[in-house]
Amino acid sequence: MSYMAFHWGLYEVENAMTDGVTVRPFHRDPAPSPIGLYAADPALSRARIRRPAVRRGWLEAKRGGRDDGFRGQDAFVEVEWDEALDLAASELDRVRGSFGNEAIFGGSYGWSSAGRFHHAQSQVHRFLNTIGGYVRHMDSYSLGAARALMPYLVAPMDRLMSEHTDWATMAAHTRLFLTFGGVPAKNAQISAGGTSAHRVPGGLRRMAEAGVRFVNVSPVRSDLDTGADFEWWPIRPNTDTALILGMCHTLLAENLYDRDFLKRYCVGFEVFRDYLDGTRDGEAKTADWAATITGLPAEEIRQLARDLYATRSMINMAWSLQRAHHGEQPFWALIALASMVGQIGLPGGGFGVCYGAENLMGSPHRRIKGPTLAQGDNPVGGFIPVARIADMLLHPGETFSYRGEDHSYPDIRLIYWAGGNPFHHHQDLNRLMRAWQKPETIIVNEIYWTPLAKAADIVFPATSPMERDDIFHATREPCVAAMKRAQPVYGEARDDYAIFSALAKRLGVADAFCEGRSASQWLRHLYENWRQQLIDDDIELPDFDTFWETGIIEFPQTGEPVVMLAGFRDDPQANALETPSGRIEIFSQRIAGYGYADCPGHPCWLPPQEYLGSPVAERYPLHLITDQPATRLHSQLDHSPNSLDSKISGREPIWIHPDDAAERGIVDASVVRVFNDRGSCLAGAVVTDAIRRGVAKLSTGAWFDPTKWSADGSLEKHGNPNVLTIDLPASAFSQGCSAQSCLVQIEAFLAPKPGLSAHLPPRGIENFTEPQ
Ligand SMILES: Nc1nc2c(c(=O)[nH]1)N[C@H]1C(S)=C(S)[C@@H](COP(=O)(O)OP(=O)(O)OC[C@H]3O[C@@H](n4cnc5c(=O)[nH]c(N)nc54)[C@H](O)[C@@H]3O)O[C@H]1N2
Ligand SMILES: Nc1nc2c(c(=O)[nH]1)N[C@H]1C(S)=C(S)[C@@H](COP(=O)(O)OP(=O)(O)OC[C@H]3O[C@@H](n4cnc5c(=O)[nH]c(N)nc54)[C@H](O)[C@@H]3O)O[C@H]1N2
Ligand SMILES: [Mo]
């Protein structure tokens, strides 16, 4: 028996390197994710990239002809490794020679795979740094607004995430758990780098058994499951800020707030107060005011505010709330409310951002830094906030703002992508498809024929995690494990490391990139270096050979409870925050000084461009939530049985309320068309009262499958919601992703259903068949 880790968990492998290989849950995981059980399923290999391939039009142009292909629509030609590597190396060299490394985009945003060494994004960044640098991305799609904002208010997101109060402490102390967007166990299947124990289902159950009261404010009821009854507040999407302001106003008006906490630990409450009570703009943000915006009853809003103050309360907020237009505001409002309640730093009190978004939050284990592959220095200064990729490609030279400064978009000639999928993650895919035609060359390392691979010029087949050795380690996990190769390499695939080593050799930088080590020598090197570093923290690990032989090594634990920001509460001088004032900033002088109309210096209600209260709702009356999929990680393994089994006539399920369905003549399990001015897609209807009326939910991750890749766009056949979402910055401050601010219409789809080609290779590649 050996181990294999994915972002969705640690697993045990039997009969590795034989046809009888099987993957089963790690025996100590109390709630293993089914996603990983299909890791060795033959269904996965059908979408594999077998050999290096080059887009036909691009190759013809290189040979002196004309490129008349459209990226994504064009056919591919399989070539020998040496030819593909020569083509890629000479393109990299030509572009950096003619335009400088500022013309290479190596953002490569994406989740890639677990494992400390074969992490494609780290590999590509290290490689591009050794050849002179690249334009990089900042922040994430996950937390565009929050990553930019939270360091000004409390602390960087990474610190907050790894400091969340543990589940047992909450069961013992919390009396009221108020959550915005549930605590979705479906999302907590995942933790960056993997996990050896899924703690969320058990954590919630133990809290419910201890008598904790749960209130779930969410358009979707089922994103919380405590094993017991809970209160569901079906809020209008994107209006949570108004609800929180209504509660803050109640606390202020009824004098139920912690003045001492605000004085000792916070700055700027007075400025916020003048906004709350209407001194500044003539409008008091009362519970009645909040009720009209949110669609929730005013008296219940008032009562909930009183209850938060009267008892030990934890207030949690899903990341989805900030993945929206003006997404800074709900997070800022949360901090203001939790500060008025005054329980930050107490066991079981304060706020969470977010229990459930990943398994990490609520772990009781020690934080132990992990082994890392150094990425080197990037001599190129240019960057973009991650979600501005289409803007960058469409508007080189134009100015964008970010955290108080102006920058300009670089002129990108070459994109190198490894370990992500922009045709999964980006909004308004028809717009991205047009922008994607601009660069001269796009190189991609991929395991599967994803839409990104189909829209590249040079495609290198990468190995899957099952085909290589690596090391499992993740934040606040209690162990480190040897991930041992479990399957032979498919076709001619190579490790990303081997691909970059071969390119580095052609570009004369093999010594700098490889440092003379093979992949297995790197594993030993990373581990041994790390082992030395841990000695300073009084952690003793065995040598590499013993570790590899043993397979799993436990870290010693202190057994101390984890309480977020307890140190700051105990001594706000000695443990001052990294904010400009060292305290929690309810008003930020610095952000106010930036002068952004869409992100002023304190939390406030700014209606999103698209939500149920906006004029667009007259034409597109349904708010579309595009949440994380339960059956996979983003687009990864969309072709696995675990994901395919959830589909309806092969399309991604869309949730719709029975009244909304009846009005449109839509019946359960039928195919529907979802559309707005940006695009349209097919999906399979799930008629359910677990969703608020006026709201629909279509999870992300169905592989982008347009009827035709073209500049005009076309019907997407498979249910990829990003043909509908808006490519609009959350604000001029963060430039974050606003995917959750999206209105649509839905109708029954009565025409013959078009055949699916999502999981097939492109034309020109063996296995390709015309969709029926
Ligand atoms: N509408 C909408 N859109 C969203 C979101 C939303 O809520 N709504 N959420 C956003 C969020 S939070 C995120 S994080 C993004 C996620 O977007 P991505 O992280 O880009 O999505 P993934 O599907 O995980 O893409 C990872 C890719 O890496 C490949 N890969 C895995 N391992 C390896 C490897 O070893 N080598 C190589 N070369 N490739 C590998 C996989 O095959 C896969 O294609 O999506 C964002 N998009
Ligand atoms: N299985 C699985 N798990 C994952 C991922 C995955 O792809 N698959 N992706 C991982 C990644 S990269 C990330 S960033 C996290 C993301 O974590 P989140 O961004 O928190 O996840 P979502 O599923 O988009 O949204 C969580 C819940 O918020 C609710 N919600 C949506 N809009 C609103 C609103 O306006 N108000 C309120 N009150 N609630 C709202 C939705 O009903 C949804 O159930 O998940 C991680 N976990
Ligand atoms: Mo994410």
C-alpha cells in the first residue's frame, strides 16, 4: 500500500503500477471525498493528450504559409517531442529578443495539482524566471476583493485562513453561528495541497449536538448541513451588505455594542457611525431599510442583531460574497459588525472567512511551514490583477488602477500556461475567446484535451499526479506523506519539470533551472532542506530514505486550542496587527485617500450593476449563482464518472425554484437554455425549493463546448456558466472577479439537442469524432 494526494484528499493506493491499481480513502479520514476514488478510472484516459501537438494554422504560418485557423476551432497536428520543443524554444527566444520578457505572460493561474514539487504553476514560474522573467498575475479568482482589502482592515487572508478557531473550541463555546453562504461541505472536500481528514461534516454535527443555534443567510438552503434543523434566511443575492448594515444600525440605535472593544482594538468607528445613522447622507441604514433591499423581514433582522450581542456568536462569510461587484463591501461590513459585537479573539466568538470554503479552516493542528521549490527572481515588474486577463489582451498600453496606484497593461505576444484553465475560470468567455486570438503564440502543458489545450498553438502532454513521485504537505495538516507513483506514464507524456528542463537546455539555462538535479533528486533535496529548517522549530523528522520507506510521518501536536486573533486581544500593543494603525480599521484612511468612488473608506451599500434590484432585471429576471461544483474541483475531472453521473442529458444541472420553472413551462430533468446579452448555454433543469425564488444556480466546471469557436460567440452546449457571467472588476481598488453578479433568463429548450464534444480531442487528433 502507498499514498497519493490530491487537493480533494489523501488516499491509499493498492496494486500500484499494475492493471489492478485501486484508490481508496485514507483509513483515518472521517469523511473522505468521492472525487479521488476515480483517479485510476479508465474513463479518464480517454481525454488524455497522448503526444505533443501543434495547431495546424500556426504551424503553416511557421512554415511560410498563412494562419487561417481560429484558436479553439482549428485542427491539430501531432509532432515529435524534439520538434515541439524546438518550436517552443525558438518562439520564446524570438519574442524575448524582439519585444523583451515583458511580452511574455506567465500568469498561469490555476489550481494545478497537489504535491510540493510537481506543481505546474511553480514550475512554469521558475522556468520563466530563469529565461529573464514574465508578466505575472496578482491575487486570485477565489479572493480578488478580499486579498486586496483584508490587509488594510485586519490581516492578510492567508494569515486569517490558517488561524481560524478550531471546531472543538466552537462546539464548546459558540452559542449562535450566523453564516452568510452556508458552510458548504461540498467545498470543504478541497484544501489547497490536500488533506488527511475532512473535518467539516463532523465539526458541524458536534456543534449542533452541543446545542449551537445556526442561521444560514443564503439564496441556497442546502449549503449548510448540521444534521439538525437550522434557520434559513433566503436573501436576495448580493444584498448581504445591506443586511449587515441594518444589523449594525440596530445595535447602534439600541445601544447594544461593545464601546470598549471599539476603543481599544479598532479605529474609525465614528466615521462609520455617521454613515449608519444617516448623519452623512441623510439615510439611516435601519433594519427596515435593509428589509426592502434584502427581501427579509425587518423585525427578524433587529432580533438577530440583538441575539448576536447577547450571546457568544461566530459570524461566518463565504468567499462567494466577495466574488461580486463591490465584493469588498460584505467583507468590510462583516468586520464592522463583528467589531461592534466585540467578541473577536474570544473562544468561539468573532468572525470566519470562511468555514467551509476549504477544509483548512477550523483545523486544530499546528501550523508547520512546508518544503517549497524556490521560484527565483522575476526581473520583469509588469503584472495584472488576475481577473483582468481579457482587458490586458484587448487593451495593451491602457491604464488600470490597483490598490491606490495606476499601472498599464503590457503588450503580450506569447502566453505560456501550465496548471490552470482560463476557459474554465474567466468570466464572459465569448469576450475571452476574442481576446485569446491576439497573442502570436500560446504554449500549454496539459494532462487532458481541455478547452485551454484546444485553444493553444503548442500543446505538451503532461503526466498526471498518479504517474510521478511527490511529497504531500499542506497547511495545518498533522502529517507529511510520500506520494508514490501509482501508474505508468500515459502515451508520451512527460513531467512539467522534464518539459521545462528540455526547454531550459535549448535556451542555455539548464544549469540554472535544474541545478543538476533529476526529479527524484529534487524531492530528496527539498525534503532534507526542510528537515533542517524544522529543527529550529523543535520538530525532528527522519531522513528522506526513512520517510520514503515509512510513507507517512506524523507531526507532534501541542493540543492547544486555536482561537483567531486571541494574541491581539490579549495584548494589542505587543501583538499589533499589520494594518496602518496596528488595529482593526472600520474606517481606512488609506483606502479613503485613494479616492475610489466604488470603494470608499468604510463599508457601505453600493448596489451591484447586476442584481435583482437593478434595471437589467426587467429583461433578465433571474440571478444566476455560479458556485463551486460538488462533483469535481473546478473543471478538473469533469469527464470522471463522479461528475458525469450528476449531469442531465449530458449537461450541467441548473437549480431553479418550482414557481420560476412553472412560469416558464420547465419540468424537472429537461434541457433548458440559459441566456443574457453576453451568451447562452444549455443546462439540465433541477426543480427544487432549496433555492430562493428568482435565483438559479449553475455550478462551474463543465468543459467549455461552444457550437463553434468564433469571434461572434455561439450557443454553448454543455452548461459552462462563464459564457453568461460578467467580466467586470469588483472595484477600481481590487480589480477582483465579479462572477456572482449575473442576471439571466431561462427557457425550455425544445429543439433537437446538439451533440457534445467537450471531452473529445480536437480535430486532427486520433479519437476525434464529429459530435452527433
Ligand atoms: N463563474 C465563476 N467562475 C469562477 C468561479 C466562480 O465562483 N464562478 N470561481 C473561480 C475560482 S475561485 C477559481 S480558483 C478558478 C479555478 O480555475 P482553475 O484553477 O484554472 O481551474 P481548474 O479546472 O482547477 O484548472 C486546473 C488545470 O490544471 C490542469 N493540471 C492539473 N495538474 C496538472 C499538472 O500536473 N500539470 C499540468 N500542466 N496541468 C495540470 C488540470 O488538468 C486543469 O485543466 O475558477 C474561477 N472561476
Ligand atoms: N468540490 C469543490 N470544492 C471547492 C472547489 C471546487 O471547485 N469544488 N473550489 C475551491 C475554491 S478554489 C474556492 S475559491 C472555494 C470557494 O468557496 P466559495 O466562494 O465560498 O464557494 P461557492 O460555492 O461559490 O459559494 C458558497 C455559497 O455561497 C452562496 N452564495 C452565493 N451568492 C451569495 C450571496 O450573494 N449571498 C449569500 N449570502 N450567499 C451566497 C451559494 O449559495 C453557495 O452555496 O471553494 C473550494 N472548494
Ligand atoms: Mo478559488
